[in-house]
Amino acid sequence: MAKQATWGPGRAIVLALATGFGLGLAPVASGTFGTLLGLPLVVALRSLGRYLDWGLAGAIGAAIVLAALAIPICHVAERHFGKKDDGRIVADEYLTFPLCVLGLPWPEHPWLLAVAFLAHRVFDIAKPPPAYQIQRIGGGPGIVLDDVIASLYALAFNHAVWQIVRRCWLT
């Protein structure tokens, strides 16, 4: 019988990140609960971006880095749980959420965060092509890349909503 390698404290940290610090353990709608972590994450990124004066390019870069970090986190967690895209794994939800608000003036119009949250969930659940096909890829890439695509759909939707509201009600 092969002995399972011990990971030490690294395993606990990865699993905490993967499960959204326990939000992914919710008995229902774990992805929705996990996405809630995306809200304080975008607020923190906005504060950091203002401090570092990184602008939209920096926000795009940060969102890409977070999505990329989700891949190994989700990969390790999937191996730990022994089930493809286990529902307890929610790092893909909250670490791709910042993609949904890129370029939106949500600090001035906080309702945009609610729209972005809902759009992120709808597109993640619906998985329009090619998101559905990409989730078939194994491991971390399959877990995360479908959420990246869903987030990009949500981003386009969010910008469309913003443009309609801006033109119809804010001019």
C-alpha cells in the first residue's frame, strides 16, 4: 500500500483557499456562497489599485493573476477531495469574480456590484459555449477556465447594463 504524502500546513492553507474559507461547505448553493468572497476581494483590489495608481491595466493584470492562481489551488483541492470539480471547491468562483467588474464605475454606483454578482452566477451556472465544453478539461484548468469564460460573458453583460442605465437614466 502506497503511503500518502503529508503536506503539513500547506495543505490546510490550500484547502482553506479552495473552499473559500469554509463557504464552499454550504449544503446548498456553495458556488453562490463562495462567490460572496469576490465582493470584498474587488473592494480590496480597488483600494490597492488606487494606492499603487495602477489604473485599468493594473486591474486587468490583477484579475488575470488571481484567475491563474485559482488553477493550482483548485487542482490540488480536486485531488484531495477525489472528485471532479467538487462542489466544495469555490476558489474558481471568487477568484474569477474580479473579471466581472473590470472598467465599471462600481465605487460610484454600488448597485453595479449586485448586477455583477448576479450575472457572474447566471453565466457560471448556464455555462454558455465554450464554457461548457472547457469544463471537461481535467484538473485545475477545467475547473477555472469555464469560470473565466463565464466571467467574460458576465463582464460584457455588465457593461451593456451600465451603458443602458447611463444613457437612459443618468444623462
